[in-house]
Amino acid sequence: MHLHPARSWRHCQPQFSTVWSLQGSHHGAQMQRIQAFLNENNVHTPCLIIDLDQVRRNYDELQRLLPRMSVFYAVKANPAPEVIRTLVEAGSSFDVASVPEINLCLELGATPARLSYGSTIKKERDISYAYSRGIRLFAFDSEEELLKISRAAPGSLVFCRLAVRNDGALCPLHAKFGCSQTMAEDLMRLARHVGLVPYGASFHVGSQQTCVGQWDAALSRVKSLLATLQEHSIDLQAVNLGGGLPAQGYADAVPAVSEYTDAINRAIVGHFGARNALLLMIEPGRAIVADAGVLQAEVVLVARKSNDDCKRWVYLDAGRFNGLAETLDEAIAYNITTSRDGEETEPVILAGPTCDSVDVIYEKKEYSLPVGLRAGDLVQFHSTGAYTASYASVAFNGFPPIQTYCI
Amino acid sequence: MHLHPARSWRHCQPQFSTVWSLQGSHHGAQMQRIQAFLNENNVHTPCLIIDLDQVRRNYDELQRLLPRMSVFYAVKANPAPEVIRTLVEAGSSFDVASVPEINLCLELGATPARLSYGSTIKKERDISYAYSRGIRLFAFDSEEELLKISRAAPGSLVFCRLAVRNDGALCPLHAKFGCSQTMAEDLMRLARHVGLVPYGASFHVGSQQTCVGQWDAALSRVKSLLATLQEHSIDLQAVNLGGGLPAQGYADAVPAVSEYTDAINRAIVGHFGARNALLLMIEPGRAIVADAGVLQAEVVLVARKSNDDCKRWVYLDAGRFNGLAETLDEAIAYNITTSRDGEETEPVILAGPTCDSVDVIYEKKEYSLPVGLRAGDLVQFHSTGAYTASYASVAFNGFPPIQTYCI
């Protein structure tokens, strides 16, 4: 049975008439594989199961819908070696953020030409290391970073990351990344001056972007930057459209993938013409792995804390510190199923197992779970393939990190 | 040079006239030891240095100030084996939250009688395991948990955790823990009925509690519970005053340790008389290890993102995901020093190295750091011995967990 935030719960009867059905086409097949694996294997909870077939399908579908674009998978979303290997075999390129991510991709068969060192915050010795491994594509958004790249990776191709609006993103990216257009112009001229190749402009519309129009808005700023730089005889060859493509399977509805890709394709043609020679890149993470994962947890305790408590507390062996970090501020609302689905439900507060009050999963969003739920029952969080296992704490409260099984 | 939030920075001249001086008595000696270690050893940043002498001094001082109390160190604050071993040798008991924490303490020489399984959210098989290792002291705050203990640890001593006010705590503990007094009464009668020993009442006034009066308020509720239970011929023998004693060395001032312990000792006598026979327990974590630690980070990048940015961004190789988790919502403001202290300063935004906008350390609190700060410079966060290393992510963005050195 499909459980969901009470925004749906309060207004929709029956519960299945919600934004997203677990019986959806791809998801149905994937759930069968994952459920079969869980039935056949006595895995300890909490654990994360990744369906590699689904990862591959998501990649292929995105590449089909964006035929002109090179897909650089954002490794940070899920760096499980099996996921990387699947995407190497599919032909993906990779957006990496650190030396360990570089080593991981290279060891699993990606060539250096398929890696983009997309972090704008890199140690100079890490840039040197990347350069020594053959990487020639680097991002920056500030003068100090640009000068580090010029010293440690001479002659490389550089992207300047523009700050753009993140409205509509469930996880907006904030002023931490990207610079103003005026600064980008100055820095690209400096890049040429210090012997780097001013190669492209990049941006990020914010993670789990719910508004398909944000890429168009960002691309209009890129177009303006390209035009100004041309006046200085700098012809940028590439545009990197960053991340932001959403998972489809969270509780809050988003447009279909094809609506995003149609809007992006239209925006490219609108701003740069149908026959432009730009090299186009995109860096999906969530859109490739989120819907391929299911996190299984066990109920540790169901409790009321006073005789007149109107909501039960349901404590699980997974929480903010071992897999569900993106429930911080309840930003991401996962769809949840339990081993007692079909029984009568009541609203609950969901919490993790640690002695930390931050470790509450959902309190404001009103999830409704079976009345009969008790210690030992199983709970599954859907579309948890991205930003879960790699966020987990090393051992907070002594609990080990969550185990990933790729099938 | 001592750097601090601009609340002090704006109002205080010179900067040293702040709430807490790095030249403070114990801290001076500790800093010398840690600084000598850092000078003599080429450690990679980010890293956490723990001064075990300071851990021991903090334990001894607390035991001296609270002569009637048994100290149960909250292992979750810092489970480094060297810290546990130091406290085993000092004679401490331990508040544990999980099977790995139990194993850690037993392996390092603590006897089962010195362990309290203080989590109120335990799997039944974990209770069984604890019981099999000889532990006989368990906490609960709900009926289901109590029944699990009765089945898995028959005849054990149980604490019921009361919900109490957390006002004044920098990290309040919320409705996640503790039950109402009426429920506590019912559950203690049930505990006797199911063959457990109704042993004590416990509470927690909230972590980093800034108000010395909160223990008195909580103890008045405990007194009322004890009186009601006596009417049912249940004589509780113990009171567990939980955690909440603060670190002294954060940027926001707190009363001296002795002001807390004086208030606690007075409250005990006031509510239970000078000759009471209660067994008194306390569970400090932060108060023992926080001020014994220094986290050293390296500046990765200093940047302005537009030509009219009034604040610089200072990006470090430590952030929310590898050591500074308690800067979430800027709850804990650490004192910060740099390798350029003494030079002119300007306000900064401090951020971690990952491609996640959550990984901003201080943006609202106005820290002021040297104008000349640049990539490669060192930055130290003081009083970072608690709730840092064990919170770190396994590998977010590929960055490894922070390394701890105990000296």
C-alpha cells in the first residue's frame, strides 16, 4: 500500500489517487526485482538496494531525450562502484568533486577525457593530481581558483560557473556557488591571459528543480555572457547545464522527465539556434539513481509519550544519520510502504534511532501508517538511490553506516 | 589571535575582550600540547586533536564538584577508544546507546555494572545482547520499550525517562524523548507487574544547557513522581540527571561549571534533603570532551562572487559533513583561530568543501578573519572534542571522514 504525506492523505480518497503510483511502468518491474532480492536474502536493516537495470534505463532514457548532450553523471549522488561501472559501460561521462571520486571513476574504466572536475572548491594539490591523471576540464567561479588551475593544470579547458536563480528547487544551491556575469567576463579574460582555454559557461538551477522553465532563464544569461566575451574575441565552445533534473518518485509531484528535456531542447534552439556548434553537457545525479533505490528499515519502537498524545511516534533503525539525511527540514518527502500495508492507518511522527533530537524524519509532514505497526515490522523508503548512503555518518551513536546492495 | 562572532566583534574592542579567552588556565596548557603536536607532526587536514590529559582533568573536576554522583560518560559525544580508555582508568561509568558502544566499553575494560543502556529506542535483540553481556540497567519511556526489556532482560533495573523543559539549551531534545508524569507512574507500576525493578527516574534538560536552574525545575518533577509512586509502594532508589552540562569554550558564554554543580547540589538537597539515600547519576558528554579537542582545517579557497560582494567566502576542507555537523542552523558557535592571527580582519562567510549548499558553516553569525587569509592557511576550531568526528559522513563528495589523533 502506498503511503504519502497527509497533504495527499487529507485530500485524497482512496490513498492510491496520489501523484505517483508505485505501480508505475518502470517502477513496477524494479520493485519486483528489489522485493524478490529482499525476500530471498536475509539482509540486515537498515540497507539500501539499488537496481542497476533501472540506473541503466534512466541513463539511456535521458540520453535519448537529450540527443545532443553529453551526460556527466554527478558521482556524489551515489558513488557505489557498481553504479559507476554500469554508467561507464553505458557510455556516460562523470562530474567529479574530489580525488577519491577521480580515482574511483578511473579505476572502473572511465578515461580521463570523460571526467570533468566540476567542484569550484579544490585544493591546488588535488588539481595537480587530477592533471597528472590526464584530466583537462576544470570548473571555477573565483579568481583564486582560476589562478590555482593555471598553476596546477596549465593549458587546461575551464568552465566558469555563473550564479543563476534557483527558485523552484527543493534543494536550492545558494550563493555558495557561481559568480556574477560581470565577474565571469573578467575571469574568462584573465583565464586566457594566464594560459588557460576559456572553454565554457556552466550553471546549476538547484537540485530537484520542480520548474521546467529555469534552464531557459539560465541559458539566456549564458547567451548574454557568450555575446559579451565574443566582443573580446573569446569564443566559448561549451555550455554545461549542470544538475537539477528531478527524481520522479518522491511524494511531491514533478513534471515528467520529457517535459524537462523538451523545455531544455527548446531553450537551446531558442537561444543559440538549431544549427549551433556548441558542445552541450548536463550533470544529472538524482535523475539517474534516485528512482533506482529502495531503503529498507525496521521499526524499533512505536510509542505514545502521554495518554492524550494524538500522534504515535514510530522510531526506525534508519534516520537522518544513516541514510535519510535529505529529510533535513523535511526537504525531500519519500514515498513509504510497510509490511502491514492494507490495514487501517493513522498519522505518525517518524524518527531515527539515535539519541539526537535532530534525528526526526517527518514531524510536520503528516504521514499516515498502519495502526498495527510494531517493533520488528519493515518499512521501505522509495526513490532513495541518491544522496543517502554516501551522506551517512561513520558511526554516530555507534550505529554503522548503511549497507548498499546493488542488484 | 582570538576570533569570534561579530556579535562580539561589533561591540568589543579589542577583540580579546570577549567572553572566553584562549589564554584561560587549563586551556592554555592544553593548547600548548596540541600546538606542539601539530608543529611536530605533519598531519593531514582536516583532523581532530584530543588532549587526553584535559579529558582526565575535566572528569576529575566534575567528580570533585559532584561528590555524591556517579558519572556515566555519554559515549556518543566522542567514542574514540583512547578517550574511553582514559575514562575507564579514571573510574567513570558509561552511558551507551548501541551494541557497538557496549562492545567498545567492555573491550576497553569497563565492567558491565558500569554501563547504563540509556537509549530509549532499542531493538529487542540488542537488549538481549546487552543482557547477555551482563548489563542490568536500562532506560525506557514507553510501554512497548518496557515490555521489550521485560522479555529480553528479565529482572533488570529500569529507569523511566520523564519529559522536562529544555528551555535554555542550545541543542534542545524535543518531544522525541521522555514521557509525561502520569504515563511514568503507570509504566513504573507496569514495570513491577512484569517482573522488572522500578529503579529510577531520569531526564535530560537539553544539550549545552545555558540555564543553571533547569536541573532544579526537572528535579521538582522527579520528586513529585517519587512521591506518587511511594503511594503505590514503589520506592525508586535512583535519579539520573542526564546530560546538559555545557562545554565552556564555545563562543557564546555560559556560567562556570561550578555554578552548575552548585545549583545541582543545592537542588538535590532542597528536594530530597541532605541525608537522602538516593543513588545519583549524571551523564555528561560535552562537558568532558568538548574543551579537550581542536579541529584543524586548511583554507581551500577565498573568494568574492561579484565585484560588489561585501563579504568574502572562506572555504575550508572541513565542513558540515566532516566534523562540523553541530554548526547546523549555526547552533554551536566555535571559537576560531588562524595561522594569520594578528593581521587586520574582515567579516567572512565560512563554508565547507562539498558541492552541497547545506555545507555552509557560518553565514548569519558574523565571524571576522584576517584579510590576508588564502588557500593553504590553517584554521583551528576550538572546543571541538564532542559531537564532531563521530557525526562525520562516510564519504560525501568522496571526502574521507575526519581523522582523530589522541595525545
